[in-house]
Amino acid sequence: MDDKDRKHYKLGIFYYNPDNKSIFVPKRLGLGWTINFARPISWIIILAIVGFVIFKVW
């Protein structure tokens, strides 16, 4: 990974790039995708997942 991509990761794991319009971006390590936390819809997705888990456990 080059330095220009590295600066968009907060704490090394949270991708935050307001200039990238994508909601899902490839992970920097390994396979899979991660969420661009600079996009407002990403927070809605996270809250929906957490809410669903809490609902199922409760």
C-alpha cells in the first residue's frame, strides 16, 4: 500500500476518505471489503447491523 492510501485509514483499520464516493472499498490487508466511514450511509449500515444484533439477542 502506498502512503497516499495509508493516510485514509484511521487507527490503521477504519477507512475514511471523503473524496472517495464509494461506500465499500477493498480492504488494505487480505481479502474482502470495508466501509468508507466518510459516507453518511455507512453509519446507517453500521447502526442497522448493531441494531439487528441487539434485537436478536434481546
